Amino acid sequence: MSRHPELVASLREAGHRWTPQRESVLAALAESARHLTAEEIIARVRVRYPYLNKSAVYRNLAFLTRLGLVHQTDLGHGHIEYELHQDPHHHHLICRHCHHVLQIDHAALATLGKKLERDFGFQADLDHFAIFGVCKKCQTRAAKTAKRAAR
Amino acid sequence: MSRHPELVASLREAGHRWTPQRESVLAALAESARHLTAEEIIARVRVRYPYLNKSAVYRNLAFLTRLGLVHQTDLGHGHIEYELHQDPHHHHLICRHCHHVLQIDHAALATLGKKLERDFGFQADLDHFAIFGVCKKCQTRAAKTAKRAAR
DNA sequence: GTAGGTGCAAACCCTTTGCAGAGAG
DNA sequence: CTCTCTGCAAAGGGTTTGCACCTAC
């Protein structure tokens, strides 16, 4: 029942089980290139597995996160977002106006990570770095509407 | 009724009012060196203004944020945090294990901001930069407990 | 007097939890 | 047969909203 024989085997060793719900949550993330919210995951899974319960999704997301297969981030949108843990590191530029998320690759931040480690002993999440700000589009729009923010 | 005569004047021009609630929210932030949650703000204000309602706090925080006087961030703690907008830029290293927030100053990130602007046209919030990761303390602790995350 | 603000309580939204029953091993 | 996982429904927690009243101006 699985396309992840090694994973399933190691789960069993640890006393866990491989249920269709669990598999379908993982599959939904695997098929998506971007972050998904719990709600999006539920929607996607239900296409082929209609009676999935949301608690099962939340519990499995927590479970898969503990396993290190899934990464969760709170990008400040009012909900948590999940994605498959991937090795090709990437980062996110999050526009605080339009909430658009631009993925950039690791090169842009390589030196910063070393600096933080050296100066503060802080090991930054460099496979998942969230940078808030204003995107190109919104910058030009904001310049026009600015002046008097209070209104 | 105010220690902010210019602010109050400009609010009035825009058709707004300067209420004790509004003032006390701003004062609570001004007296704190660090981030405050809405709940903390309510607690502090009530010391001298006991019957403040939470909706007024939320509404005023939104209002002051629109004015640019207050900055709000979601550091992924499950609630929004607020602080007075200040010019001496600083940033936050947030440990995803112990949730400790370490403030660091702007110098550590000066070059990164320029790079993001140049490469992606993205104007990063360089007076409020949130970096998730693992702090020194938790790194050593995690190294011991790791190995088998699934259990 | 007239909006803009406040207080209150209820609604909201996403997430978590308790518990009985189902099903993987 | 056992013990983990599921489904359901209800609780949780922070935040938002509707509405009548209040008050800054």
C-alpha cells in the first residue's frame, strides 16, 4: 500500500503504522511545489480520499514533522503552512502587503548564516528562511498611496 | 490630556480623536523596551486605567499600526506582538525550540538587505527582521536527544 | 449635536483534545 | 488480540465584529 517501503519499515520498527490517511497527507505535500495550509491539504486529499478528517491531517502533519519529513512555518498569515522537507535549500520573501511569497535559492543567504553562527552561536534555519518586506509591485503602488497613512 | 501634541493635532485634522484608551496603549508600548502581546498591553494599561476593553486595544493597535507608530510581527508564537516603531533598527533571532528571542543590531544584516533589493527588487523589513533557527543552548541539548526523532 | 470610539458579548478561525470505536500489524 | 490511529464533536486561544451607548470635539 505504499510507495515508501523504507519509510514504512522504519515506522513499524518504532511501533507506528502506515495508514491511508497518513500516506495521502504525505502524497499531497509531495505533489505540491509550494507551501500548503492544513485546509489546502485536506482539500487535495479529499479529491481521491473523500472522508478524511481534519484532526487526522493535523495529527499526521505533526507526526511527519517530528520525523523530519515535513517542515512547518508560520509566515504570519494567520495559519501554519506545511511543505515537504527538501534538500535544495530555498528561502521566502514575503510581501506584507499582498502576501505574495517569492522563493529564492540559498546562495543569496549563504554568508549570513555563517555570520550568525560565528557572532551569536545561532544556527539559522537556512533551509527555510522567512524574510518579510515589500515586493517590487507593492513598492510602486505604496509610493502613490502613502503620504497620509491615517485615514 | 496628552504628551504628544503634534500627533494629536494631526489626528484631529484627519478626523480622529485622542482618547485615554488610545493614549494608554501607546504609553504601554513606549514604556516597554521589548515586544508586547495584546494581552500584555492590556495588563500594563490596567495598572493605571483598570477598565480598558480588549477590543479597544486591538482596534487601537491596528490604528496605530496604520499610522506607522507601531509595528506588529507574528513571530510564530501563536499571537501577534507589537512594539513601538523605532529607528535604531534591530532584528530577532527566534529559537524554534525554546522560543527565546535574541535581539541583534542592524549591522549583521546590512549587506543582505542591499543584495535582496538589487537581485529581487524586494525591500526587506530591515527594521524588523525575523530569523528562525536554534539558539546555542538548544543546539547542545538537541544534539543529545536527536538520533531517532520518531518515537 | 455628530461622528468616531468604546464596551460588551458573541462570533470567528484555525488548531487541539477527549473519547469511543476502527483497523494495521 | 493489541495498541495505534481515526472520526467526531466539543473545547481552546487569540482576534474580530455587530450593535447600542458614550464622549471628544
